[in-house]
Amino acid sequence: MKWLTLGSAIISEVSASLALRAAVDNPAWYVLVVGGYLGAFILMALLLRQGMPIGVAYGIWAASGVALTALAAAVIFGDPLTWLMTVGFAAIIGGVLLIETGSRTTESETAR
């Protein structure tokens, strides 16, 4: 259930960010901007109540949001997507994996 909640928060935040870009040309998109960000923060609060550590939750949420928003903006809006950005995505993924792995190591040490 935690991962479903986190995935929903990510999708909500990415949708709001893309709607913010679309609102530049059409202000009607601001409805999705407000709803998306509000939904993302509510889902993150629920996720923390479910017991996911904030470092893990926020790290995955933020990193995934950055990468997915940049990729979707390249497809939808024609924003640039360079090889250097791809290296950045790899660094983000690596950092999130390290945070997740470190969190699991700490949990197993605490259980002993």
C-alpha cells in the first residue's frame, strides 16, 4: 500500500507540474495545478502515516518527479532533453537507490 500511495503522489505532482507549464498558454490549467499539488501533499502525508521514513519517501518522490517531469515535458512540450540531463537522471536514480538501501540497512540493524 505504501508504494501505491507514493506512486500516486508522484503522478499527482508530475501532473501538476506539467499543468503549470501548460497554464502559461491557457490559464484554465491552473485548476489541475492546484488540485495536483494539493493531492500530492495529502498523499505524502498519508504515506508518512503509513510508516515510510521521510528521507526515503521524499527522496523517491522528488527524484522521480524531476525525472518524469523533464521526460514528459520533452515529449509533450518539446523541451530540450540532452545527454547531460540523462547523466543527471542516472545520478538521481543512483542517489535514491543509496538512500533506500541505507534505510533498509538501518532498519535491519534496529531490529537486532
